[in-house]
Amino acid sequence: MAEQENKKRDNVPDACPHCGYKLTPWQQVLLGVDRALVCKNCWYRIILDVEIPDEESNDIKNSKGKEK
């Protein structure tokens, strides 16, 4: 469980990828939780990709076929 939390923190950038403006620790937390944030400096929308584990993606595919 702790390893998953560390992976999430590693994926969160410490600066805006567009202008390089340093994100505050609170903005990094919000970005880690919400996976989206708007830079205060350049108004660039920072969106992090969501990784879906293979087990969940298979469940989603299987449930879509059963609904029909």
C-alpha cells in the first residue's frame, strides 16, 4: 500500500510542464488527488494520466459486453 502511495507522489510534477512555475506542496497534493490542476502563472491545464491496472481494465471490458 505504501509503495502505491510513493508511486503516485513520483508521478506528480513539482513544476508546471508548460512554463516551469514551481507548484506549492498543497498544489502537488491537489494534483495527486484530483489528477488535474490549472497553473496559477500561465493558466495551463495540467492533467495527469490515470493508470488502470490490468485486472480493472478486464473487468470494465467484460462488463460492457454483458450489458447488451
